[in-house]
Amino acid sequence: MSNFDLDRRDLLKLIGYVLATYPLEAQHSSAWRAPDDYRPRFLTPTEYELATQLCELIIPSDSESPGASEAGVPWFIDTVLLYADAKRQNVWRSGLSAVDEISERLRAAPFLRCSPPDRLQIVEYMAQQEDATTAGEQQFFKELKAVAIQAFCLSDVGMRNYLHYRGNVVLSDFPGCATSATASS
């Protein structure tokens, strides 16, 4: 289990909140995004922007699907952290701060002031280091990446555009599974 696991009650609260705030018309659109007037509820605006930029580098838009922002990943992270315990919240605050420390060390500027190529190099550095040690900054990057991927895969964009989930579909008959013997015939 990861350090980001929620207990059942927190998960139910989060699901209820998402369902209550999720606009009906967004369920049929190809991309969901936080409302234009959304203000982060746990993260500071700077931390939210930092998390957004990191998630975009981890899951960029490509020919198969939109990226992290279009899937609502930063909003998901902020919402989950709002309901997380104080220990988890502190891990994220110190982890985001550590990203700026790495950025200062490698590029002599906070992450958000770096150029896009420099930001990519910083993320590549963190990715290369994630299994090298148990230091806080590397563990944070590992968790950030895992949560970004989880949030993306749980989003409508991730499920439909990337994973090609069609929803609950009634089949008139079940074709069964193609085995290697029937697939080669």
C-alpha cells in the first residue's frame, strides 16, 4: 500500500464531493477541467501551480489523449490533500518545497521560474534518482508520479481517451476470449 491510501470513509467523502460538484454536461465532454474561478483549497496557489507543472511533465498531452491538466489531475490532488491527514499534508508541502530546492541547486532558480527545457531536466533528474535512495525528495517524486497516474486513470479523459473504456455496455451475446489457438485460426 502506498502512503497516499485513503481510508474508506475519506474515499466515500471524496467520491460524494466529486459527484456533487461534477457538472452533468462535463460527463459527455472529452476533457474535464477545474472551474475557471477554482482556487486551491489545500495547496497554496504557488504549490498548486508547481504541482500542475510537474503533473504536466509527467503526463503531457499527446496524440492519444489530453494531459494531466485536462484530466483534472491537479484538482484531484488538491482535493485529496484537503481530506488527507496532517502527516500526508506535511509530506506534500515539504515535497513540493524540495522540488524548488532541487531546482535551485541545479538551475539557480525556483522551478516555476525555470524555462520549460530546464523544468524537464529537473524532472528527469528526479526520475533518475527515485530508486537510488530513500531521501524525502526522491520518495516524494515517486508518490507524485504514482498519484498523478492514478488520478489520470480515474478521470473521464484517462478512462475514455487513453484506456478506451466504453462504460457499461449491454452485449447481445458474449463473444468470449480469444485464445492463442483461436486467434491464429
